[in-house]
Amino acid sequence: MKPLLPSLALVALTSAPAPEPSRLSQLVEANVLGTHAFQVALAKKEGKGDPACYSPGALTQAQLAALETHQAALMKADVRAVRAWAEGKDSSFDPKADLEPLLASGLTLSDTLPVNVFTRWLAPRMAPRVQVRAIASLFQTNLEVERDGDRLQELFAFYAGLGLPVYLGQLGLPGTDEAFLAMGRELEGKSCPSPVGTNAAEWQIAARKNWNWGEKNLGIRDDKVLAGELLEEPDVKALVPQITALPAQRIAVIGHSFTMQLHWSTPGAFVPIVTAVFARENPKVEFRQFQGGGLTSTRAMSRFYADVVAWKPQQVLLVVINRTDEDLESFRRLGRGLAEAGAKVLTFDDVHDPKGTANGLRDRELAVARETGMTVIEVSPLLAAAPGRDRFLCLDGIHMTEPYHRLMAKEWLKILVGAREAALPQGH
């Protein structure tokens, strides 16, 4: 395995002159307040949370929403201009537009809010305080899981652009699930009742999310890094001549969260890993993902079918869920329609998704796949027998970790270059 090179963002963190603390602190505290405004409204909407902790004070619902809008606009500001302002340099950034309204909100941050509880836990482990609050701000947001894919990712980019640390690994803390659970046990019971989960396991998941997303956002460990590592392994290195010889073509993937790079469970999902392998070794092979969390065949048919056909791929991989007869009929229509459009359609016999296709429909799903001429890639026996299978399932009990995605990437890669048959040898 090649040693990892530090990303530019990490180099910036460790070698660039630190921006002027008071202005940096204003930027971080503005985000804490913006997220709190959103969670105050969430607490009222869901009827969860201690009213003393999540009090709007004199603010109306419309004023809370306006604060969240200011935070969204702040995230969209040119971070280079914001950093120049924070460093006291000439800058086009105007703090009056969105920063000052957040700081002047009048919202009170109770000592028992999760963001403040976490600040006190982290503070003795590092300094200065602005770095502690940046990490705490990220935890504050990713405890509220519905904004994992938007506001949280904006915060990662914003803080990294300001030269602030964005995950616990940059502070020298350990990154094991066991360490995160120990942290969660220390934090459990110290926060007021909240619209976000704060038991030990929920803090543990928040820490794992923070770690994996931090490494991905900084380019320390992501799909491209995993692709490079796989290409150094003998069984994948042996495939390079076949990878480079593959003719130019388009490969579409219609898939649920197991195929998506955004999810926190792994540094890289198997589809982005394989995409990155080809980007390095044979960029004439073009990949495009049509993706959605919990994607059923019915949703895939309505959301993506027309766009996939219009793109005119030579191959299409389906990683979709079938829970009802309607889903199975949509699966049939996907298979037939894509084949009639000229694509070779592939699917796996089972991706071991605990919330995926209903067990009672598995045999019928495979029958539909074969009836419509799909290539069914057999991986289930390999997954069941893999030495690292006890580490496949991530902390949420649904999604899969890096060892799973490495195995899946290798098997799909072998199929793409003709290095294995769809069916495994008898007695494998």
C-alpha cells in the first residue's frame, strides 16, 4: 500500500498562517447559531426537545427561518474572500449581509445543548477554542441526520476552506468505533432532551460520520485513494492490461445508497471506486450514476429510466430494491426497456442489503432478471464466505463498510473486463 499524501486542505491547515481568531470565531459561532435556529424550529415541529434549551426567545418562526437562510447564504460565499476577511486582508466579503444578522440573532445557547456539551468534552483535548467549536459545530449538524447530504457537506467545505480542522483525526484522537463508543458513554445523559439523538450509540455514529466525511472531504481517504490501493494489489494489478484494452463505452448505474459515494459508512462505495480505477487507467470508459437512497425499481423507473435511455449507455448495472409486486413489474420493465434500447443489463444475485429486496421476493426477482435477459452476477457466496464479513455491517446496521466495498469493486471490475463469468464455478 502506498503511503497517503496529505491533501492540499490538510497542508493548508498545518502550514498556513492561522487567520485572526476573533473573526474566525465569529464565523464559527454564526454557524452554530444558524444550525441552532433550524433545530429550535425542528424541536417545535416534532414536539421534541426541552423548551428551555430550544427556546426561540422573542423570535417568530419566520425569523428563525430567516436565520437559517442567512446561514445558507454564508455557506455559499466565496470562501477565499471569507478567509481573507478573517485574516484582516482586503476582501470582497461583506459581513453585514449574512454574518452579522446571525450573530445579532439574540438566540441563547443553553449549557446543556449537545453542541456545548461536546465543546466541554473536546476542549481539554486540544486548543485553541475556535478549532474546538468548529468540530463541535459539525457534530451539532450531523447529529441531525436529515441534512447529512447538504448543509453538513457545505460546513465541511467552509471550515476546510478557512483552514480549520474538520474531523477528530486532525486533533490526534483515535478513530476506532470502540473509541467513539467510549466517547459516547462519557457524553450520554449530559445533554438536555433534544430533537436529535444523544445516547452513547448516537454519539458514536456521529463521530464515525465526522471521521469518514472529514477524510473524504479532505481527500485523505476516499474513492480515489481506495482505487489507487486496489491497483497496487496483485489480483487487480493483473487486470490493468484488460482495463486499458476495454473499448470506449458508456456504463450507467441505477442504484441505491450502497452505490453512492456520499454515504458516511465507507471512504468509498464500490461504484465510485471502479469509476476512479477507469478514470486513472482508461478514461475512454465513461460512468454515470443515477442514484437515490432506498431506491426501489418503481422509483427508478419513474425518476431515471428516460434519462438513462437518452444517455445511450452500452451497459447498465441495476442495484435496486423490490418490496412489492409493483416493484417487480417495474424491475421487469427496466430490464426489457433498457435491453430494447441497446444496453447490456446487469444485476447482482444479492448485495446483502438488510433493508433491500424482501426475502419472499428474492427468487421471483432473480427469475424476472433472467426472463428479461439480464446478466446476474453471482457474489452472494463470496460475501458470505469473505474473511472480513464480520466487519461488513456499519454502525447503523444497514450500510456497508470499506471491506465490503473493496470486495464488490473487485468483482464488478472483473466482470467489466471479462476476467470472470457471471456465475461462480461450482463448489466455490
